[in-house]
Amino acid sequence: MTLKQSQNLQQATLKSGKRVEDIVELLYSCSERLSGVYTSPGNREMSHDEKRIMAKGMVEKCIEDIVEVSQLGLTHTKDSN
């Protein structure tokens, strides 16, 4: 392995670790928001169906955010090679 290849591998590993941290943070914040749908005093008057629809939108947004973070990291790593 050349020095350049070793440096690229090291950069990719560091960026990959950062992506993992970002994804973990996203999952945690999504989890907190989802639990708030059912535990927030402001949502007590909402029907179960309204809460379900609200939660579905939140989950879809979380998935989009996670995919975006993953793709940004992969694109950046690919471009750096």
C-alpha cells in the first residue's frame, strides 16, 4: 500500500466514523421527537390516527436525513480518492 493509499484509507475511516456519529445523533433526536408525539401534553387532544400520521411524517423525515448524511459522506470519500 502506498503512502497516498494509506492516507486516503485513514481519511475515509475518520469520515466514516463521523458519519456514524451523525447518524447516531439523528436516531437519538428522532427517537426523542417520536416519543414526544405520545407524551407531549399539547398532543393529548389529538386522536390516535392524527398521532400516527404525525409520527409517520417524522419517521420519513428521519430516514431522509439519515440517507442524506450517509450519501454525503460516501460522495465526499469517493471524490477524495
